[in-house]
Amino acid sequence: MSDIDESFIPSPPSDFYETEPDEAPPLPADAQVPLRAVRYSSRKRRWAQTSNCARGVREPLPSIFRLVTWNIDFTAPDKKKRLLAALSHIQQHVLDCRTTSDRPEPCCILLQEVHESVFTQILNAEWVRRCFIVVPASVDKWPDKAKYGNVTLVSRTIPVVNVSTITFSNSNMERNALFVDIKLSVPAHEDEPHLSGGIVTLRVANTHLESMPKGASTRPRQLELIAAALRGREVFGGIVAGDMNAISPTDETIVEAAGLYDTWEGDDNDDEGFTWGYQPRERLPPGRLDKVLTTRQEGFIVDEPERIGIGEAIGRDKWVSDHYGLVTRVHIMRED
């Protein structure tokens, strides 16, 4: 008998598009388009779409979760080996799950540059099947003609109530942002008999902004679109993490211009925060390309991120990724 908890698996609803994937129209640009997440049913032996109402939610919900983000490089050879090595590193060394039967603490894993040829490896991974909800359901939900894209994994201990995507109209690289709305608890006071002090919805965005110096003119607009989506009236607050491609002088101001806050407490020139440029050495100088940004600090706190994946390789000079990943913790706080 499987130990997978299927209590949250509803009957799969129809998807946003009723046409077959190869007939689906391109996603509207710059509009927040609803998607569906999927979770694996061991009973049915297939991935099934989840509902967006989180039926079966039980308190207490988590008040703290881990957030992991990692660009895993779609260009280098051995894509399958590198993806599986990245998942294994996150599983065993970041979330301390030594076997595929070990359930992680509540967490969201944000991956960028997942190549279309290895997307199914995520769905086939036993640990992912047992423990996670996956967004999107297929590569057809990436921007039209994209050969690689973003994938978000949410542990089954966190209810997902909405999923959506924004395809950037100004992108020449088929870039987008992927959003998940998750339910979390406000911690109850120790003198209160309640399981929690309330439930809030936090929106988490996974993105890969336009690359290279020539993308400097498009990244501000892309981040502005994300920031606006994170401030939806129905959400408590928002976080965006991923590869921000901060390589130009103008990138030093776009976070503040979008009304967001950087969780990195050091200086942009502090090499302790650099996430790219070492594996291998690049023609551009090393820099802090990957970031975790928030809409505000009231009501929740995001710890300063730490780097992961440093030196991880599948062979001599065969790095798992040219980027380091980041891991942090998000804490929902009481107003008092």
C-alpha cells in the first residue's frame, strides 16, 4: 500500500483550454492567465489536475516554509543527469530527505531553465510523485515556442488555491512568470485554544527575466508586471524568486522601482552573494543574478537567502548548473 496521502486529490476538472495541447492557442501576453497544477495519484497511477479550491484543507496549516530557487542551465550537455543531480541535491542536502519516502518540511521549489526534453523526468521522479504538486502540467503551458521554462514544485503539506502565468510581450526569449497562491496559517497565541490565528494566502512567483545586456531595457517592465500581480487584492502578500539576470547598471534600481524589497542584506558587490560566473568562469564578471524579492515585510518575514549547489558536478568540470541556487525560510507573523 502506498503511503502517499491522497486526501487532497479531487476529481480532475477541465483545464483552462479545452483543446488538445498541440491545438492550444498561445497564452495571452502580459495577462495573468489561470493554469492548473497536477499531483500524482498512486491509485490511478497517473498525474491528475488539482482543483483551485483546496478542498479538504485541514488546520493547522504551516506558518513557515522553505523556499528554494535554482536555474539549472538548459544549454550544457547531460541535461537529464544534471536535472536529476539537482533534484537529488535539493532532496538530500537542502531539505534533508535521505530517501524518496522521506517527506520534506513545507516547501516551494522554483526551477528555471528546465529543458523541454527533461521535463518528464520531474514527473517521473519518485520523490516528486510522493511529495509534491507540480506547475505547470506540461511544457505546452510555457510561452509559445519556448524550448525551456520555469517549473514550480509545492509540497503537499501546503494547499495550493490558484495557479497562473504571465507571458512577457516584450520578451524575445519566451520568458514568463509562474504564480502559485498558497494557504498558510497565522501562528496562534500560546494562550489561545485555536489551531491558528487565521489563514492567509501568499502568492509565490517563479521567474526568469530577460537575459544578456541587451535585455536591460525589457527587465524593468517584466518585473513591474510581476510586482503588480503579487499585489492582488485577494492575496496577503507576495514573493518572487528566480534568475533576475542583474548584469547591467540599470538593474541596480529596478527592484525598488517596482516597489519590491530585496531579501539580500549585503551589498550588490559582495561576492558572498554572487550566484553566477564561477561554474565555469564566464566572459562576464561574476554577479548576483539570482534573487528573492518581496512585496512587503509586514505580516511575514523572509530570511536572508543562502547559496546552494556550490561545486555540485556530475563529473570533472561538468557542473550541475552554471548558477548557484538559493534557499531561505518564509515566516508568517502575528500582527502583535
